[in-house]
Amino acid sequence: MSTITRQHSGPRMSQIVTHNGTIYLAGQVGHATDDVTQQTKTCLEQIDALLAEAGSDKTRILQAMIWMADMSDFAAMNAVWDAWVPEGHTAARACGEAKLATPDYLVEFIITAAAQ
């Protein structure tokens, strides 16, 4: 039986789950008081840190699912994403509009990556 590793676990979720060389991150959100550009930057910084802790990095991202509170912020979010993602390492990606956990959250990223 293969091992499942959970990090930063609470009663509701774990921030990192690793299984069979695949890393699953919980949804990452920014600070509720920030605009979508800064929330996106914060999310991506958190993703970098969590992937590093799990022994991976953004060049190993397999899939990104992005939820936005308002698709009118799509271009602003993409400007930050495009500057962050390494050339030649774009992930399979989907982006949609949804109500997030609180109206102050404007964007949430859900990442699946390969371990090193």
C-alpha cells in the first residue's frame, strides 16, 4: 500500500497531501483586504512555499484550477500569473467564476504538482 502524507493538517483539511509522487495543495487565497492583483501575488507566494516544503516547485505543476469571484478581474489575475509561471512549464489550467468562502476573497488557486 502506498503512503499518503499530510502536512499542515487541521480538522477540516490539509494544506499539502502527497501520494504516489503527486502533490495536492489546498485552495490558496490572499488577504481579504487586498485587490485581485495582490491577492494573486499572495496566493502564488504561498504556492511557491508549499511546493518547496513538499520537495517540488512551480516547474512541476501539472494542473491549476482557478476560481474568481468576478471574471472581470481575469486580465489582472492573468498578468500576475503570466509573470510568475516559468516559460515552457505552463500547467493544464481552468478558470471559472464562483462564490468564494467570503465575499472579500477575489481569487483562489488549487494546484496539483509532481514531486521532484
